[in-house]
Amino acid sequence: MAATLRSFLLAVLGVTLLVVAGCQTPPRHGSDKDALSEPYLRSAGDLVVLAGTVVHLRADGSRDHPALILIHGFGSSLHSWDAWAEDLMDRYRVLRFDLPGSGLSPPDQTGLYTDARAFELIEAVMARDGAERVTLIGHSLGGRIAWSYAARFPDRVDQLILISPDGYESPFFRYNQPARIPIIARLAPYFLPRPVVYLALRRAYGSQASPDAATLSRYYDLIMQPGARQALLERMRQTILTNPDRVLPGLQVPTLLVWGEEDRIIPIDNADDYLRALPQARLIRFNHIGHLPQEEAPALTLRPIKAFLQP
């Protein structure tokens, strides 16, 4: 997540001159909530109360099938998994939800955005669906939540699939310390023109793909949801990393690491750390893919995942 923050800051700085020159996008306000939400809400029934807060949850596939929980990354939403979910739901129970303050989930009513709070939500999703064990698929921030949950509750997790997982320290995020958030990042709730979102999203893609207009609109509209940007800042403030090397060696869950060779958000060099620490992990690398394999090349990147999932 620290690398994600750095990319965000670079994007902010990069478009500041454009904004000053008069290219600022008009602000979107809370009164636009319905207009912002409508294209991305499949059914009003997908908004449920879990662990004391409203959560946007989608459940597809038969409950008789093995359960998968897909956890999105920082600033993203469950829509990031659309193509994978469509393919997987014939053979699996596919559960995905927007973390509070992301996507269509409003800010957490508890005010908590820690990993421990995310564990409570995973437990609530499982309880609501009647799942006793699951495979966790996590991307970036969601990857850290996935492996941390599996380490805490190993009897609840069958397999792990980690796509460019977060977890190791960097300049803004040191182990056992609160994050250092530069002042300019704190301006996001008040100053976030559309070009900033586009530049940050484009940086997340590899060289052979670009976000289309619909994808850009989705990211922008969802980050403009009431309270979303404040919630993202709170999630950063409440993040205190634990050294993964103290946790991962005891994790005996079969694990697949998935990484794009052109990931500029969490570079593929981080995979070496995970391979050293995880006793049952193997790595799948993709050429010309960036930080969002599930969006950039969904059919290609899903193939090894389906092979890994098959008994």
C-alpha cells in the first residue's frame, strides 16, 4: 500500500499544473450519491449489514460449490473481479465485497479500518453464507488482509491466492509504527480532479493495456462516493504493519502468488520475499502486465488460478 500512496502522490503533483491552468474537473457532491451509485449497484439486496456496518456484497454460484472470497485492493472495489467472477461462478461459490469506505460500501460505522476489522467482516461474510472454510483471493491490500487472516485463522482457509500482495515495509509504512502521510495526501478529500485518478490508474496498468473510459469512470465515481476519500485516509492512518517474516513461515496453506512483470505499484521483486517466507508458495509471473492482472488480461491471468483451484 505504501507504493500505492507514492504513486498517488506523484499523480497529484503531476496534474497540479493542469488544475492551476484551468483544467480542474467540477467537484461532485454528496447530493449526487444516487447518480454515482446507480451504474454499479446490481441489486438493492446487495447492500447488507455485516458486523454492524453496511457492506456492498455480491454472492454468485451455488452454495454447494467450494467457497471463494475475493478481496480487492486499496482504492478499488469488488468490480475489479467482474471478469474472474463471471468465469468462476459455474464451479465455485464466489463471494466478494467492498471494504467499508470503498466501492459502494459507506464508511465503517465503527470508524475502524484495521486488518482486525477486515477479519471481522470476512467472518461475517462466511457466517452469512454458511461457509465454514474458504479459499481467499486477495489483491494488493486485499492480499495482505488475506494472508494475515489465514495466519490468524488457519483452520478457516483452504488455499490462498495472492495477487501483488502488500505487507512489507517501505518509506511511508514502517513495521510497528503509524503510517507517515504527507500533507498533500491529506488534501484528497477536498482536491481530487479526474485527471489525478486517470494518471494513478494508468500507472497501475502495464505497457500493453490501458484503462478504458468505463473503467476510469467507475474508479472516479466510486472514489467520489460520500465519505470514501476520508475513509481511505483513515485506512492509511490505522495501518500498522507487522513484519511478514515473523508470521508467514508458520502458514501451511497452499499459496499461489500472481504478479505482473511491469507492476510499478508493488514491484515483482517483492515476490522473492514471499517465496522465502511462505513454505508452500509458488509464483506465476506475467510479462507486460502491471498491478491489475484481473483487469488488464482477465482470461490469460485466470488460467493458472483455475488450475491451482482444481483438486
